[in-house]
Amino acid sequence: MLVNKNILYFTVMLALLIFVGFYQSWNVSLSILNMCLISAVMALGVNIQWGYAGLFNVGIMGFAALGGLAAVLISMPPVEGAWDAGGWGIISGLTLGILSLFFAVLTYKKLEKGYIRTISILLICLVGFFVSKYVLTPSKEAVESINPAASGYLGGFGLPIILSWPVGGIFAGLAAWIIGKITLGLRSDYLAIATLGISEIIISILKYEDWMTRGVKNVIGMPRPVPFEINLQNTEWFTELTIYLNLDIITFSTIFVKLCYACLFLSTLLILLWLSETALKSPWGRMMRAIRDNEVSANAMGKNITKKHLQVFILGSVVVGISGAMLTTLDGQLTPTAYQPLRFTFLIWIMVIIGGSGNNWGSVLGGFIIWFFWVESEPMGLFLMNLITSGMAEDNNLKLHLIESAAHMRLMTMGLILLLVLRFSPRGLLPEKS
């Protein structure tokens, strides 16, 4: 019965996308599909943390932003003269800062508790901070002064952007390891506070450290893993294919590019879904769910709960980091100001809740449903308002007000979907199998 339900829900989503293709445009439909696939990957990462182990991560946007950072560092070419001007100075300053933290931790472990340890740690941190800042500041200014309108940052390694997907996962995993080491041994609510705080710190760094990501000036013109539309239009084989299919070459080139993206994203989603399902059905997955359901019993059986929680927290963050790199790849630019909690945290949580936490397929379904209605709620709201006010005069104030309010239908639609699902299917549309 469950398989039939899976097929039914995904068939309905496919039908909705086809409907949009026929009645709006195939470009719109494929754009929604690509974002649905990325959202599904992101929701899958959150489900690994919450559904497997009950870990409440509200800093999803920070891990997604690290994936975006990886896309910049991997794919963008190095800025000419930036490394000679201040690149190595920045590396030296950051190294000094990391070393000071290392020695502070070492001092904490080696010295006994008391005033001497406290004062020593404070001195190490203060000296490390000022020395690091002394080296960093002039180097940063030198890099940011290099053609700031077009560059003003170090750039990247100029490698294929698709390599940034696993690197984005590694960045997010390292951040998760640091956060987890500090908070997972404490109460669960500390994890939520820590992830929220760290995510805001990550976004602030991306906004204000111009030498790294150009800050609010954004990194644009990023390489693609698929051809550019204009290049396709100038190739002989594509021109012949367009003539054979009797299609407009401009429209067909945009559709073809979006299909290429969809193939890449779908392949990545299927691989991650297969790995997640394999892990969930393995002894490790059964153990994680047992810990989630009863930590006291698991601890009594000799299981290291903190260690297991750290494992699953890192794994989920890796998946979110991959999705962040995928999103930046699709956008073709990194916009730090676009990372907002509503879009990259709360909306993802709604996907997991709607789909069914603990069920990987449910998270994927939730990603498709929520993103589809997130995009289509405005045109559907406009259609509904026009239908309701069809008998009113064109200059009627109520009619004008209702039509203008259609732009605000998104949040109401999300709330309505959430309420309906929680009322009639509290465990989600595809609940976890018992």
C-alpha cells in the first residue's frame, strides 16, 4: 500500500508540473522542477538529522551558504595580482588565528583549573587576535582594492564547478563537526541555539569579508556544468535538431539547458537517496532510531550517544552543503543577502514535516510539494482573486485590494498546507514505517 501511495503522490506532482508546462510555459515548469530537486536534497539532509536522530538544526541556511562559498572558491578563476598583493598575507593571518586557538585549547587541557589557566588562555587569545589582525588588515585592504567594481577578491581555483558539490559538503561537514563537538553533549535545545547563531555568523562573514566572496557586491558570471544558450544556438547539430523538431531555437535552447540541469540534479538526488535508504535500513540506521526513541535505554546498553549524534549531524550537514553548492550552480551567482531564515530554514522544515520525518521519500515529496506551491501560489492567488471579483467594476476598491493582495498568498498557502496535513495526517503524507 505504501508503494502505491508513493507512486500516487509523485504522479500527482508530475501531472502538476506538466500542467504548468502546457498552461504557463515549459521554461517555468522546468525551473520549478530544478528547484524542487534541490529543495528535496536539502530536505533530505534535514531529515537525516531530525528523522534519524531527533536533532533540531535551525541553522540550515548557514550550511547551505557554505556550499555556495565552495562553488565560488572552486569554480571562479583567481584574480590576477590578488595573491601577490595580499593573498599570502591573508593565509598567514588566518593561520596565526587558528594557531592561537589551538594553543588556547592545549593550555586548557594541560593546566589545572584555576586563575593561572584562565589568565593564560585570555592572554593567548588576545595576543593571537591582535597579531592576526595586524597581519590580516593590510592584506585584506590590498586585495579588496584590486578593481573593486569587477573583482576585489582573491577568486578561486578555476576548476569545474561540479567539483564544488562534494567540497560544499565537506565545508558543511567541518562546520557541523565543530558545532557538534561543543553542543551535542548538552541539552538538545543548545544545538538549536548554536546552529542558529553559527549560521548567522557564516552569513555575516560572507556579507562583509569582501576578499573572500565580494560581500554584498555578489559574485556573478560563474561557470556552468552545462552549455550556455547562446553557444547552443551557434552549434550546427543543435540548429539542425531545432529545424527537425520545428521549434523556436531561442526557446528550445533554454529548455534544453534546464533539462541538462534537471538530469544532473536528479542523478545527485537519486544517489543521495539510495545512500540514505541504505544507511537507514542498515544496523547503523536501526541503532540511530533506537537512540532517538529512547536515549536512556540506549545509553544503558553501552552506546555512545554523543558520538552517534555527531555522526548523523555531520552526515545531514554534508547533504545540505551539497544542495547549497547545487543552488549556487543553478543561479550562476552567489548572493549572500539572499540567505534568509524563511527561505533556507523554516521552509525546509515545512518540507520535512509535510512529507513525513523519518521517511527519506517523504522528505523528497515534501520538497516537491512545498516548492511547487511556493512558486505557484501567487499566480493561483491572482487567478482566484480575479475569479472572485469578476462581477465587480474595474475601478472597485475592494477588487483592486484583493488583486493586489494576491502577491502575499505564499505565506497563507504554506500555513494552510501545514495545517491541513497536521490535521489529517499528523505524521506527514509518507510517515515513517514502524
